[in-house]
Amino acid sequence: MMRAQWMNKTLLAVSIQIFMVGGAYAADVKAQDVPAASEPATAFTEPDPNATAVQPEDAPAIEPAPVAPPHTAQTVQSNGAAEALQKQEGDATQESNLQEVFTSNERQYSLIKRGEISTYYDIDYTYYRDSQLNLAIQDGSVAQLRVDEDATHTLTNTFTLQYGLRDNLTLSTSLPFVAKSDNLKDTTTAGLGDISFGARWEPFPLKAGRLPLILFGNISTKTGDSPYEVNPTKDLSTGKGYYSAGIGASTRKYIDPVVLFASVSANYGFKETGLNQIRGTRIIDEFDPGISGGFAFGFAYSFNYDVSLTMSYQQSFNTESEFTYNTGESYKPADQTSATFSIALGVRVSPDTIVNGTLGIGLTEDAPDVSLGLSFPLDIIGFAKKIRN
């Protein structure tokens, strides 16, 4: 009887011990947040019958092992990706802004979207200064010598309309109004200039690593007053006096923080006949304008979102022109070369409007001594809209 009671007490103590050890073990696993399956298996040992039951308060305290936050690596990777994305977006925004301010002044390097209309107003002033030598020779000697200082002022107001026929094809037309003043002739004139029509076409879609190519062409009319149909001694003209057609190509390259650009063009003037203009003792019957061409290059730099600077060099030439008189004689003037250095400042006056001011300095005798220009889109007064998708 005594032995049975002792055995029952021993089994009860062992059961309590196993229960307490299991609870402590479960608490330890939960604190470490580690799956129980990952712990090594513990071999079960038969308790000693003479062992004394361990009370709960005597059990040693089990401290949970430190565990690193589970999302630390993912957070670092996410922050790095976000910073890289923000940098890419910032670069794209800077490039887009620079392209916008650049093409607002150099329109031959850009296109507009299909179905869109844009209008521009340009006002340009040019100043030519020249010295003319008037002399009379009689019996082999100079009988009269006079140097006349001449200066010509020209103010041109041009309205330009552009229409996106396709995403890669833009049509344009320009309507100029010209005012001129000549000091030597002491006269002025004003009237319609030569209306022109043009097109810009991008034959290849844009691809990374390939320079964009835009081909352009234009046809110029002779709606202005012809210099070969007015009195050359006292009247002024507002046009060139003949039809012409031209072609060209342009490209650009964005290199942070500037845009480099270049273009080349050629122009052919159509021969004019039946002129009947008196020049001295002879009468001009025909005029062949010959061939002209040119090139330009430069760069644009954006100081910030609101201010940009464009610097460029342009050079053009004219050759093979010829005058034919009613007597059958002909005269070929010397080839002409005109070179100009230009600086343009673009200022953003609203989120969608950029105004450009240009200063040009003539580098050759055939170029204007000084030229000034101001250009801005007429969108600011509502002369632009999208007419179809």
C-alpha cells in the first residue's frame, strides 16, 4: 500500500516536470519566431524514480536570441530602386525641358504631333551699313570722287502656321510683312514679303544610340515687290523677285547638360525673264539667281527650368548668278558669302510658353552688320488648338 502511494506521487511529479519543460520550450520557440521543425530533435530519457520534482520557480530563465528585422534587406533594396528611379525621372525631365526650350527657337529641328496646330510670331530687325565710291573718269583722270555712306534698316514681321499632318510630318507656311528704310536713297517702303511653304519629315523612328534625322524642304514665292521691277535709284523692294525651292537635313544630340545641333541646306532659284529694268545705260532682260546653300551648327544650354541659352554659327553662299541685258551681253557677279554668329536667350513666361530673343553679329561684308529678333508662340492668345486625335 505504501509502495503504491509512493509510485503515484513519483509519476505525478514526473508529469508536472514534463509539462513545465514543454511550456518553457514552446515559449522559447515563439519568442524566436523560428519554426519548431527547424530545431534539433531531443531524445526522451526515462526519468530517475529518485529524482525530485523541479518547481516552476526553480526553472532557469530562457532568453530569446536576437533576430534581425525580417524586412531590412528588402527596405534597403526598395530605397535604392526608388533613388535610381527618381534619378532617371530627373534626367528625363531635364532632357525634355532642354529639348523644349531648344526647339522653341530652332523649329527646323523638331516636329509637332499629328492633328496639332501651332502658330508663331517673329519680328526681326537687320542693319546693313555700306560705303559706296562714286567717281567720274574723264580723259584718263578722275574728275569727281565722292564716298557715300549708306545704311539700310529692315523690319520683318512674320506669322508662321504649323500643322502636324502625321507624327513624323509637319507642314508650315510663313506670311511676312516687310518695312525698309534707306538713308542714301532717302526713301522707305512697306508691304507684303515673299510667302513660303515648307515641310519637315522624320523618315526613321527614334532609337537609342541613333541620331535623329529630319529632312526639310521649302518653296518660296515672289509675292513681294521685286528688286528687278522697281526703279533701283529711288525705290526699295520687299521681296527677292524670283521663285526658289530648297532642301536640307538637320540633326541634334542631347549630351547632359547641352543639346548639340547641326544642319545643311541647298537652294535653287528659278530664272526670271522679261524684266526690262534700266541699269545705267543698259536694260536687264533676264536674271538667273543661281544656286545657294549653307550650313549651321551650335548648342543650347538650359540654366534652369525658366532660362536657356543658344549659340550658333550660320554661313551661306550664293554662286552662278547671272544678269543678261537686252543687248545680249551678260554679267556674272562675284560669289557671295554671308556668315553670322548668333546668341539667343529663351525665357519661360508660363508653363507652356517660351519667348526667345536673338542677337546676330555679321562676320562678312555680305552679312547684316547687326540683327535682332524676338519670337514667341501665338498660343498664349488662343491661336492654337488640337483639332483631332
